[in-house]
Amino acid sequence: MKSVRIIGVPEHFNLPWHLAIEEGAFEDRGIELVWTDVPEGTGRMCELLTNNETDLAIILTEGIVKSISEGNPVKIVQEYISSPLLWGIHVAHQSSYQSISELETAPVAISRQGSGSHLMANVHAKHHGWDINGLKYETINNLDGAIHSFSEGSQAYFLWEHYTTKPWVEKRVFRRLGDFPTPWPCFVIAVTENFIGKNSNLLKHILEVINTYTIEFKKIPSIDRTLSNRYKQTLENIQSWLSKTEWGQEQIKKGTIDTVQSSLFDLKLIKEIRESEFFLYP
């Protein structure tokens, strides 16, 4: 049995992995897939990949493109979620802000530099024509950190996945002023070059298993109820999320990598635009 380390956020997107692990689908291929939740998100996952503390990561597209561009020895092996991520724009419920236009000079709560909440705050600011050089950040580490900070009266705003935060909107901790979808497929599967070099056949088996699960995932009987129970979401919220979410089974398009790079370069978040092949395996 070959042990393989994999990381991802503790969110509903990743249930296919957990079902495959629980049902022994990887063990049938001689693989012990060891999953670790990383609630801090993409920035922290990039660090774990860099330090060879994991083999695979289910990670935000823009975050891993930035990290690879900066020298992280990792390759994108496949698209995972081919639909956009719907980022909610949140403020504290008791905040005086009433519209997104009022946020131009407000601080931004981010999990860490290089995280999705950081990168997408820049993309969002540019979309509105704001001065991205003037953005000020408050580091809150993860969703729990945001909940604590906003409950204490933070005047920042916070970008996080719409449905993950929805229970906290309903509990009147956050108030959502709007949504901002990513202009590209939101999650990819990233693998260290070290793992690829030693385990290319093993990687093929892992992808075959997860693709078998994701292609049928939305057809599983009562999958909406399973998601609702496991992730403490209302059935209505889960059904809405499922209707907007598509899993991918192919490599991400080179043109998408170029689009992400162009956006990051324009925002001065990466120093150069590389050939798309630099980011992809094979």
C-alpha cells in the first residue's frame, strides 16, 4: 500500500474525495490516500506544497498559478471544479457599509498573502476601478478568524465563498453586500514535481478514481441531503450551490492559464508571464 498525502479546504467541493476514501476506492488501487483539511486556504496550501509537506492539493487556480510563477516546484495536473467560484463580499453585520462602492478605502480581511481572499480582493478592486496600490490588509488566517474579527467590530470587508459563509450571514455575523465570481474555473489539482517524477503511474490511478466519482457525483441519490448534513448547510443552500457547480475531468486549458497570468500581471502580483506549459503536466 502506497501512502499519498493530499490537502484541501474543509468545504463541500471536496466531498467526492472523502466518499472515494471512505468507500475504499483508492485502497482498491493499492493507495492509502491521507487527507488533511487546511482551513487557512490556498496561501497555506502553497506553503505546504513548497515545503514538500504534501503531495497533492485541491487548490484555487489563481493561487497556484501565482505560486508556480514564483518558483514553487508544482504542476497543475487537472481541472477539478470547472465552474467559477462565487465570492461573497462581506462586512460585519453591524457595519455601517451599505454598498460595495463604499468599500474602496476600507481595509480587506485576508487569510494570508497569496490566498484567494487576497488575490481576488485585488481582482475585485480592479474590476471597480479602485487603486489597488492603496489596499490595506488585515490578516485573519481563516474563516474562524474572520468570524471572531467581525464579531469584535472589524470595519474590514472580506471575500469568501458564498455558500460557506451563508450560515454566518443568516446568523447575522456577516452581511453580504454582493457577489463576485472568478473569471475562470476555480479549483485545480496540483501535484509536486517530486511526486510526479517518482509516481506518475500512481498519479494516473488517483485521477482515474476521482474522475469516476466526480462525473457521477451530482447523480448520487440524495447527495443534496448528504452534503447538507455533513457541511451543516440548509438543503435549499446546497441545492442552489449544486445547480451552479460543475466538476471537471480534463486538464485546464492553456488559454485559461494565460488569462489568469494576464490578470495577476496587470495587478503586479506576478513579475512575468510565462508559457502556459510551465504550469501544466504533462
